[in-house]
Amino acid sequence: MTKDTRQKVWMKYHCRCAYCGEDLEFKKMQVDHIECKHFGGKNDISNYNPSCRECNFYKGTDTIPQFKERLSTIIERIQKPF
């Protein structure tokens, strides 16, 4: 991927992670495939999102709705009293 393409991806969400909203340093940004390549996602700017390392790891091959659903269950689980 060219530096120019990475720059465009970074600017899509105003230098923030598309998922958690944290500020991203350009050099630490990971480019996430919105639709995973394994399931037919394209190598195209329209299929790229800027992501922090943690969000990219936890999203994995999930779609965005699947990722949001999994995040909501994590929040529910950590809020349960022991």
C-alpha cells in the first residue's frame, strides 16, 4: 500500500480510529479491511478504515455489525457483579 493511500485512509476519520475514536499517530495506524479479504473484501480505499492496533485485533474478520455486537457483550460481561 502506498504512503498516499495510507494518508487518505488516515484522514477518513480525521486521524482517529474508525471504531473507538482514539487519536491515531500516522505511523501507528493499522489499515483495516471493512469487509475481510478472506470473505471477498477488496483492496480498495472504500474498503479501508483507519484502526488502532487493539480495535483491528479484536475486530478480526468480523463485519462491523458483528464487531459492535461482540463489543456490547463484553461491556455487559464486565459490568456483572461478582
